[in-house]
Amino acid sequence: MRKRAKTLLDKAYKKYPNGTVLFSGHGGVNKILITLILGKPPVYIKQLGHLNNTAVCIFEIKEDKKHIIHLLNCTRHLNSFSQNI
């Protein structure tokens, strides 16, 4: 699965080097994508802990591999939604 996730990231970066790309996935795939973006080995998945359902993660992917994490495992959108019900 890690190899497929890396291929997906590589293709997205090649096709949209200056664009915005949205990935939506389940926790396991999302954790693999996070380890790849951070340049961490597969065992780092255990250190990530639980990713909440509907959590939002925002990364800025750079060609020089100095990626930036803008948001990780954020569920603030759920708070504003539940207040409007």
C-alpha cells in the first residue's frame, strides 16, 4: 500500500506542481501518506496515533522536500456544524 500511495503522490505532484490537490481517504491510507510526506519510515505510523473520522490535514508539498504541515488531524469543522443544528 505504501508503494501505491507514493506513486499517487508522485503523479499528483508531476501533474499539478503548482496546483492544489485534494486527497480523501481512510485512516490507514492517510497515515501512509503522512509518513511519505514527512519522509518518515513505515514504523512512524504507530507514533501518529489515531486520526479522527472526517479530520482535515493540509500539507504544502515542495519540490525540495521541505514540506510544510499547515493542519493535522483537525476536527474544528465538526464543532461549528454541531452548533448550527
